[in-house]
Amino acid sequence: MIYLDNAASTAVHPEVVKEMLPYFDVQYGNPSSIHQFGRKAKNAIQKARKQVAALIGAESSEIIFTSGGTESNNTILYGGLQNRISHIITSTIEHEAILQPCQKIVQNGFKVTYLSVDEHGSIDPNDITDSITEDTVLVSIMLANNEVGTIQPIKEISEICKKHLIPFHTDAVQAVGKVPINVKELGVDALSISSHKINGPKGVGALFIKKGLQMTPLISGGGQENELRSGTENVASIVGFGKACEIAKERLRENISHFRTLHSSILSKIVKEIPHVKLNGHPEKRIFNNIHLTFLGVNGEDMIIKLDEHGIAASTGSACSVHTQKASHVLKAMGFNHEQITGSLRISFGYMNTLDEVNQTVEVLKKVVAELRSVSPYKTKYNF
């Protein structure tokens, strides 16, 4: 089996599993307990907090643990609203974990501006300036898009937000571990991370909140996580998340180089050996573990099924919204027509993928695309 859907989820690293195991059956204390079992659990969480902070250049006191990227995004959106009618600026290509909360905010009388993108999925920072009003309380723009991989001009946007004294949040779920990130250099006030995108366990993530940024908690109760996220902490998963961050930091340059090699190899082979194919997203300003392609005259879901039959796992886009069976809002926003949207395929690499797997995938993909195009309604149009 060749797994090429690492943008959806990654395998838990063996070192992460090893780090987590004692917290299931040996160090099982509640971090809020004052006896030694509780103290050891609390210390383990604090160690993980430092590991997460180190990966993004933050202070450990600025990290709160959540259940993942969705909760982190929801926390900053709902927790950052003021009592008066407020205004938020975001983009049309954000993850549903941003877009759906924004829809609810609008239903409650708040205002949201959705910025458009160009054909590469890039935002024009000038649009941020033009959209700011006296009621604007938050700007939220993702660092790297989860479907097409385009990286946004985050530093430029943060400078605009600073000038207008507006907090700036970025969803960095897809970017962490694929590009260097330092929250101080980027100038962001809040940043979302998810463990299972960087070879950590599922069901845990973090939200960086810059010191001094006022937030209202979504979950109240015992006052854990600096009273911003109450509830007994998921110690084993937090420990694993911390270790995954440590590994991601240590191997960042190695992984970036590896992803670039795989990306270059598969793209050159596909473009050379399969006609009527287009790379989506920005060609350079992107995360290179992601390659998103449109195969004209082919249905993307049919491709996924056929690839799976050959032991290759890939996707058409976001795994978090696939159950809704609706056309990609990201590709729509980039100006794609129905045929281009339905013919899309996302391949996303992890540290374990190899050049041999790339070669095998291209060979299978050639056969699958040829087979599907032989019965395509667009066969005459493109002379397949």
C-alpha cells in the first residue's frame, strides 16, 4: 500500500508512540491532583507545552492545548468577539473550521468579509487594508491552503493588522512541519496547530495566543489551560503531540528537502507522461508535500477509487468535508469550472514516502487516467 494522503492525516511516529505509552498504564494520574502521580502528569504536559512552543518560536505560556485544529480555530473566532457588533475578515478559501463558525457569527448579527483570491489561490494584502472598518476585531487568514498548498503573504498581512491595532490569526495546520514558522517573525497574534498532521496522535492540537491578547473561553469548568480550556487534559496525547513537535523541529530542513525532491519528481513525470494535466496552486509559494492536479476529462472520485484498487491512497481535497459531497469551495474561489473541479486530485507526501513510490504511482496513474478517459464524455473534445 502506498499512502499519499498525508494532508488528511499522518502515521504516528514510532518515537511518539514510545513516548506516549507510559501515560496509559503507569503515569496515569490526573494533572490537577497534588500527589506525585498528578505532579508527574502535570510536568509531562508542561514539557510538551515547551516542545510545541519551540517549534513555532513562541513562549510556553502562550500555548493552550485543544482537541485539534477545528477547536483552535473555533476558540479564536468565538473567543475573540466583543460584546458589540464586531467585524471579522477572512478569505473564501479557508478551511470549514473557519468558514462554518463565520456563518454562525453572521447569523448572530456580526459581520464577516470574505476576501477573494487569484487563480493561484493567493490573497492580495491590499484587500485587507481596503476591508478594515472601525468594527474590525479580527483577521484570520490560513498560512497554507489544505487543498492546493498555496502559502499566503502572512508577514505582510500581519504588518497591516499591526498598523490598525487588529489581532491577526492564522490557521497553520497544514504549514507546521513543512515550512519554518516563527510567530514573532511572522507577527501573528494567534496560530492553530493540529497534532495528527505532523505524525502525532489524533484528537489533540494547540492554539498559540500571544501574551496580552484577551480571550473568552469556549469551555468553562475547572480552569485548566490558563482558564481558557477547562477539562481534564488528554495527557498521553499531549505528550505525543509534544514529541511530534520536537521531531518536526529537529528534522524540518531534512523533511523540506525530501518533500521538494518528491514534488519535483512526480510533477515532472506526470506532466511529461500524461497529457491535459495542470498543477493547481502557486508554483513556488507553496508547501511542497502537497501537489494538487487537474486531469481534464476525468472524474476525481473515480480516480481515487481506481487508485485505491491498485493500493494507492490519495484524495480530491479536504478529508474533513468529504462527507458533504459538495464541489470544492477552494477551487470555485480560484475560478475553476465544473469540469476542472471534478477532475482534481491531491497527492500529499509524508516523511516515509520514497522516490520508488512516486515512480510506482505515476505508472498506475497513467493506466488509470487512460482507462477513465477511454469512456469519458469529453473524449472527443480533448481527442483522448
